[in-house]
Amino acid sequence: MTAKTTPKTTTQAPLASGDGRPARPITPRIALIDIGGITRRNLLRIIRTPRLLVFSSIQPVMFVLLFRYVFAGAIHAPGGSYVDYLMPGIFVQTALFGGASTAVGLATDLQGGMVDRFRSLPMARSAVLAGRTVADLVRNILVVLLMVIVGLLVGFRFHGTPWTDLGGVGMVLLFGYAFSWVFAAIGLIVKDPETAQVAGFLPLFPLVFASSAFVPVRSMPGWLQAFANVQPVSVTVNTVRSLVIGGPVEHWLWQSLVWAAGILAVFVVLAVRQYRRL
């Protein structure tokens, strides 16, 4: 007589991490912890290489001094005070140029194998990209605050209420954060730090200099005005300018928010998709 055996039921273990241990289930709380860990890592890198923060601050200071004391006499700004017209553009430019380090940082981590190490760990896949962009947001806060101090020293003054002034600075940081995802996608696509540095700055120059950041758009040729009036840098600069020195803000504010949301919607998806393909 043959004994009847009952098949054993097995419970499938969670996917293993790179070191063979069962991976923990990724919950929103764990994802936030992982993002915080990557953010801390990138901030420590900035602290340990202070020259990175110093040199990223020198460039916008040079722009302030150049436009304030060299070009100001040749540029006629609406309202009469060129330094008040200039500084909102400098704030936005500073946030954008600082975000370009996202592309270089991610490309460096890719080339050095750090991203492969992160991918082998039982951590949220969103942590590497989100942590990098949040760290760059923190750095942007420090650099923009420095530019506010520099602006005050060269004669810039806020003319809005405390709430509109804070709203203007917040708009700068939101726009810079949205563009950090553009640079994240660039860094993941090119994968080489030197190429990422060049590729990151290429879209910035036409957007920043063919905008209302430094000169009124009406001073440009007609064909260029059509582009400058609607592109995201001009719209955001006009919003910040209206908030901090006064003026009708509703027309520009909703456009700025749409641009920031649209950039985030497109490039978060693109960056995450590119990260999954690595």
C-alpha cells in the first residue's frame, strides 16, 4: 500500500537584495527614509567639498556685479531702478545654473558604479533620483539666500509684502527644483560627467539670455520676442518680479505654475524610465 503524501505549501519570500537577504517591502514610510538617506549623502558631499558651493556662488555674484555696474547705464528698465529689475532674473538664473550639477552628480555616480550599488540594495528605486534633487533644492536655498544678501548690498529692495516676497523666493525654488529633474534625465542619458556638464548648460543659455531676466523683451527683435514672451524662464522671472517689486501677478503666476507642473510631469517620468533602463 502506497502512502499518500500531502504536498507542502510554500510561501514565496520577498525578492532578495543584492547580498542575498530578503528585501523589505517598500512602504511610503520606508521610501521617505531612503530618500532622506540619499539626500543626506549628497549634502555631506557638498559639506566635504565646500569649493563646490563656493564656486557655484561666485558665478551669480559676478553676474550681479557685471550687470549692476557695467551694463546698468545702457539698459533702461521699466520703473527706473535697474537693480530691482535685475535681481529677480538673477535669482531664477542662480537656481537654474545650480541645478545643472544634478546632471554631473548623477553621471559621476553612474560612472563610478555607485548607482549600481544603490540598485542592488533593498531600497526604494525612487530614492536615488528624489534624494539627489532634494539635496540640490537645499543647496539652491542656501545660494538664493546668499544672492538676496548680495542684492541688498548693491541696492536691491523688496517692495512687496512679506508674504509676496516669500512667495517670490518660493517660486524661484519651485522652478529650480522642476529643472533639476531635467538635469537628472540628462545625466542618466549621457552617463559621462564631462558630457553631462556641457549638455546640462546647453538648454540654459538660450532660455536665460533670450528672456526677460536681464533686459526687457520689447528691446529684442520681433521674431525673438515671440519666443521670449512665452518661454518658461521669462514667465517665471516676470512672476517673481511682480511678487517682490510689485505689479499685476495673476497673469504670470498661473503660467509659471503650469510650466513648473508640466516640466515635473514630463521629466520625472523620463528620468525614472531612464533609471529603470540602466
